[in-house]
Amino acid sequence: MGSVVRPRPRNPLWGLVLLLALAATSVQAETRALVIGIDEYEHMPLHGAVSDASDIEQSLRMIGVRDLVKRLDTEATRERLSADWQALIERSKPGDMIVLTFAGHGSQEPERIEGSEADGLDEVLLMFNFDEKEQRPAGRLYDDELHGWFTKANERDISVLFIADSCHSGTLTRSVDPRASGLTYRNYAYTIPDEQLSLEPPSDLTTGAPEELENVTFFAAAQDHEQVPEVLIYDKQTGEPAIRGALSWAFSRALEGPADKDGDGMLSLDELKHYLRSNVRAKAQSRQTPNLLPEGKGQTVVLPIASLRSPQRPTTWPKPHIKLLGDPFASERLSQDLDGVINRGVSETPDIIFDLNAREAVSHYGDVIARDLEERDIRAVIEKWQAIERLNHERSGDRLSTRILPDDGTHRRGEQVSFYFGKIELPYFALFSLSGNGTVHFHYPLDGDPQTIPLAQPLQLSFEVMPPYGADQMIAVTSSEPLPRLIERLRELDGTQNALAAAEATLNALRSGGRQLGLQGLYTAP
């Protein structure tokens, strides 16, 4: 099997806000917001952006934001949004903050101002009425224009928090199997007609090198080299899936309280960055890693959190939508055998596709998650999916920082890969994995291993990729006290297809004392 990943460092999106930093915000200052979500694009509609905007609105109102403007679909035009921003600026006083969130398509175009972009490309947010044939700037908001918006805020000592749940370029972290369907991405590539490329730029755009603005914090959904998928996120109360943007979802949850690691009722930049990075990577199956700026002001207070009671934990295992390909008689028999385990509701985006002829399982995201399956393995693959979905709801604010080295791609037989854990804060450590076919593998501590690990430094565990191939899920628990029951149970389950029992033991260990949870997938192929 294989192991740990460190994302490749790349320059973030939005060149004109690369250097922006957040000015200290008074706790007494007022927070205002402009929240944007667009699904109804003419050529490449999305499915989760409007839900993202509504979720963010609800979370912002829970922390006391009263002056909030929400623009969905047809309301989201460049003219209206520009007017909304100007009105928010005029209503704000020095020390206030404006939260700007955008969920929708992004893209890149040849720069309009010669020499204004290092790569010769403008980054743009696409509006509801975008049409590539229309003369620029119709249907677009350019990075130059956003820079102008933020400059106006800076001149009045107003802080800006910008959440961009879109992407502008990049490639797929891993290829998408064609048997998966319904997956959408938040970028749109198009060609500018030649007659538009020589247009004179508007006179009010900033030219030359970007100005360093001390008032802005920028959170982008992905690195430059990544695309941003819309993901299926299961509601832990209803058990039903919804298509969402991972960054918007994580930002909304952070405001509800779990990101407040020190319990002071306020979110620092460090707390928000850690929460967003770990939870976005988990929800997007490591296909995207958020770009979070600025660096170096980690203790700066960003926002308060909502005063919510501890959320009710799920009491049942989620049920996936599945699709069976191949022999219709075998499919019908298997479907009956899985009654009570799967969701029989209609879904255009199944969580797992089982190809009975190829003996493979494919995830909603287009990863081949298991190979060389027997019919008896299908239930175990489903139970592995249930285990990971359930664990994803636990300790979202106490997540270990995990990566795969050298990258999040698909790794081949014989490659050396490593599971990388960032700074460890709790000394007692247990580690196991669930292979593609749902088999439990116990890794640490083995006989003779110390039960504690060094603190305040990274941990890297290396492996060679070998069969079985598919998607391995590494699960780590750190603790302030020994974990004898968890370790004993995982030893008992080692080598068995009993993912639910391993998850249950992990859940029991997580629900008392100081604990941290780490989840990291590894994708392998022959």
C-alpha cells in the first residue's frame, strides 16, 4: 500500500491580492457582508453555489451580521454587485469588516492592461449573464476591479475577508473515470474573439505592480494547479447528500464554533486556516487544497463564532446511493441483498459505481477505489464508505494536518510514498488504514513500538505501493492519554473486512478527553 502527501507549493490565485494582509479588527467593530452564489449559467450550470451562499448567509447571521446583501443567479450582475459594494463601503465606519464571498465559475483571459499580470492573464469571476461573445467586461468581474474595491475599503480603514469558492485554471489532481457522472467544476475555459483583444482598458483600472493592501484576507478554494470540484456532502442529521463547494461548506461550519480551538469565542486567522485546510481536503478527497493568505498574522482575530450548543452526533450509518453496471440479473440480486444498507432514492450522482464485469468500484469523484472485487466484497466496500463518511463528522475542529508525499495524484506499483502528519500536539498515537476492499490494516503501535511520538514536529511514514490497488484511507488518532482499548480492538480487526467495527472503536476513543483525528486518502493503480 502507499502513503503521505505534501501539496506542491504554487503561487495562489488572484495575482493582485497576493500580498494582501488583514488589519487588526476590533471585536466591537461591525461586520457586513456581500454573499454571491450563481448556479444558472447558460453554458455550464453549477449545482451547489446557491446552496453555498444560503448556508454562508445563515452562518453569518448567527454570529450577528445584520447588514448582509445576498445575490443569487439573475441578481448577480457586475453592475449590481459594484453598486452593492459601494453602498456597503458608504455604510461602514473605520474598523468595520466586509465579508465578500463568491461561489460560482472563475476563469482567465488575456490581460486588458499590458504588463499588469506576470503571466499575461487576468483572473475573472463570471456573472450570471456571462457570454463569451459579448464585449468585455460584460458579465465579468476582473481581479483589477476587485483590487479597486479593496483599495476603497483600505482608504477608509475597513477590513475585507474574501472567500472565493471558484477556480480560474489548473488541471485535475487525478484523472476522472468516465463511468462516474454528474461531476462539475467551478472553472470555465473559453476563447476571447480576436476583435476584443485590442480594446483600450477602462481608465479607472489600476495599472502596474499590485499595491500592497494591509486590510484584506484572501481564501481561495484551490492551488493554481488544481481545479475545484463540486462535492457531495452528507447532512449528519438527515443523512441526505447535497452538492456543495467544499470551501463554502467549511467556512460556514467554522463560524458555528468547531474551528475555535482555544475556546475563546473568537476565530483567529490560524484557527480558520487550519480548519479550512483540513476539512476542505477531507471533503474533496484531496482533489483540492485551499490557498489561504496572508501568512504571519496567525493570532489576528477574524470573526466571532456562533454560540451554539454542541451539535448532535449522527446515530446511524449513512446509506450511499449506488449504481450497478453489468449483468442485469446479478445487479438485481445484489440490489436485493443490499436492502437496508443502500439508499434506494433516485440520484443522478451515485456515491459508488460497481462495474460487475470489470470487477471495479468507482467513486462519485471518478477515482477507481477498488479493483479485482468479488461479489462478496461489495458490501465491505460500502461499509468502508459508511465508515469514512461517519468519521468525517467527528472532531472537525481537532484535525491533524495530513498530506501525501510526493503529491495527491494516483501512485503506481513500486513507488515510494509517505503519509505526512504536520505538527503533532498530543503524544499517544494510533494508526490504521482501510484498503479499497474494506480490509482493516493496523499500522501503529506494533509490538516493540513506543506508544508515544515526539511532539511539535512533523511525522512521516513511508510505504511502497503494492496490491491491492484502489483507494486506501489512513486514519490516525492522537491523544493526551494512552489508547489501550482502541489499539487492542484494531489489533483484533487487523486483516478483516470490518470497517464499521474499526470506525466504531475509533468513534468511542474520540469522544473522551483530548483527541485529534487525521484522515488521508491514498490512490493507487497497477
